[in-house]
Amino acid sequence: MYVLNTWYVAAWSTEVTRKPVRRVICEQPIVLFRTQDNQAIALADRCAHRAFPLSEGRTIGDSVECGYHGFTYGPDGICTKVPAQSSIPERAKVRKYPVVEQDGWIWVWTGDPELADPADVPDTHWMVDPEWATVTHSYNFKCRADLIHDNLLDLTHESFLHKTTVGDDYIYEHGITVEVEGNVVSVDRLMPSVEAPPLYAETMDARGLFDRFHCTEFFVPNLHVLHSGITGEGKPREDGYLIKVLNGITPIDAHNSWYYYAFSRNFAVNNEQATEDLRVGLATVLDEDASALEAQEIGMQTRPEGEFDVLIAQDGGVAKARRILSALLKKEQQAKSAAGPAVRREPVAPRTA
Ligand code: FES
Ligand SMILES: [Fe+2]
């Protein structure tokens, strides 16, 4: 089960070109391509004729041509050409998905298009702001999206899983403050008078003691924005070295997820060596997460029924986010049941012969 009435990151802007590309989101195959005037388009990646993936075809003008028998679909998903005949069957159309392109990401709305509001796409401007330097990665995680959410909401794992990069004992030694506003859960941790994290200390040229902080904002169910950094002891956070980590989490299916990652910093912005060192170091961090979560996914699949997570105080954000997620799922299920079955079957006509 997935929350569908939301915007999910479907690709980096640079990945969507005139050549169709396929993404599976919440088990829905989607083809992405650009029109001649550079608009990103998302259509169901399944030809109405015989279900061949349109992503295997090519763009012609603003349309995409199926690579099997040439049915051609406009950017609205309606078939405009059937090469083998002059008439176009009425049912020859594919679903069109609402799209927003913002700050280098292509977001796709997977639910009821009537409810899609571009204003609901969260702020991610740091990725393109010239006052910030950004390192990006994208991954296929072999785990359900829920495990990534839990991972990002409970950063005490950094102390153990990321010992050599971003972790140390300060993290689990300090408690959290959890807040909820609408569908956003914030988990804040302040670590006063401690050293800078090992991976960033050199880039920040930070020696001595600082107030360290991180606050994960989870825009349930699609994006985590981690506001992190160090500042002088007792000084305001905004005066310090700041980091914004954007984590676009997009379910592929029940056991696989897309992870779109951007790490923006407001220090050493023009230092290319720092950017390269961070790119390499952060890839190590993400590799560690990927293999831990894959192992955890196997653990989940082999866990006997009736055995549940043992949550502790540090899981306060996890618990709150799960509650919001299940409320969103319930709301969508109820709306679906109220609308009745998607396809009404006509009663079969009695045989007369
Ligand atoms: S399957 Fe696409 S044209 Fe036949
Ligand atoms: Fe991690």
C-alpha cells in the first residue's frame, strides 16, 4: 500500500531528455520525456494497444511513438496516430501524470490528478542556490521506503553504522525533541560543546568545541530535509556552518525504493577539492545505509508474524511519522471505497441461442 495523493521525486531534471526514460513509482510504470519546448511529460509506460513500454519508443515532435506498432501519443496521453489505419480507437490513450520541475528534480503526482497542487512540492531551493555548494547521489535501495524513513528519523544509527564518517558517540548520548505540524514531523537534536563530525571537520576547518545540531523534517511521505551543522558555543544556529540534506524517497514496489540525495553546504562553497572529498565520503555513508537497509529488509521479510519493532525514546519521530502515514493511507482507502470499484463490469447478457 502506498500513499498516492502526493508528489514523488521521479528523476533529476538532467535525466529527462528527448529520449524517453522509464521509472516505476508505487508499482506504476511511467515514461518521462521532454517536448520540443523542454516541458517534462509523464505518461503511463504501457501502450494502450498491447502494453509495450513507451519508454522503448522515441519522441516525434511533442509526442511519443510506441516502438512496437507505432501508436503515437501526444503529451496529453491521447493517441493521435495509428499507422496501420486511419481511424483512432477511442480507448487508445494512456494516463497522463501531473509533473512539477523544481530545483533540479522532476516530481510526479501518482494519485487523483484533481488533487495535485504544485504549491505542495516542498522547498528544495538550496540545490540550485549559488550561495550553497551541492553534492548529489541517487540510489536504488533494495528495501521498502518505510525503512529509509525510519533510518532518517532515528539518526542514532550514525554512531554505529557511520562510525568513520559522520558518526560518533555524541549523537546517541543526546536526546531529541519531536514536533508535528500537519504532515511534517520534525526531530531535533542539539549537541552542545562537542567536536565537529569527522567527515566535515576538515572541510569546515573546525577545531575545538561547537554546538552541533541536526533537525530532520519529514514531509510525509516523500521527502526528508535534514537541517544540520555546527555553530559557536551558545551562538544561533544560522550563524554557523550549515548543511541541508535533501532525501527524496520514492517507493518502487513493496521491497525497493528510489533514493534521490542532495547535500548542500554554505561553507567552502568554491572549494572543489572539498566538494570532491564530500562526494566520495557521502557515497560511503550512502553505501553503508544501502547495505544495512537491504539486510534489514531481509530481516523484515523473515520476521515471524506477531513480532514487532521495539521502539525506544529516540524513536519518537518514527512513531509520529508512522501514525501520519497510516492516517494518509486510511484516508485514501476510504475515498477509494466511497468511490466504488474503479471498473464497473456490465452484466453479462443472457445467452439466447
Ligand atoms: S503495443 Fe504499442 S503500438 Fe502495439
Ligand atoms: Fe545513515
